[in-house]
Amino acid sequence: MKKGTFVKVGDDVGVIVTVAFEDQTPEEHVGIWFGEKDVNNIPMYRTVPEKYCKTILEVNQYH
């Protein structure tokens, strides 16, 4: 798995922003941003074991 890949975890869709050993991401995990921000409007991402991530091959773009 690499950064920028869209994935599905359960019913949630997110994008990979970190990979194992990067920015304290544990081994065999990826950091996924699900669109969440903290109270200061700073994006928050969650680390998830790679085995729970299903790659999404088809995405739509809009402007």
C-alpha cells in the first residue's frame, strides 16, 4: 500500500497518508485520513493494520 491510495475500512472510505515506520506509524499499519479534523481544524488521521484495508480502484473526480 502506498500514500494517496483510497481504501475502504469497514464502511468508511479514506486515503492513505502515512506508511509503516513513517511518522511513528507502527509496522504493518498505514495512516488513513477519513476527513476528520480536530477542534483547531487540523486534519487527524488514524493508524490501521493493512490487513483491514481494501483498495478502492475506482474513484470519481469533480471540480
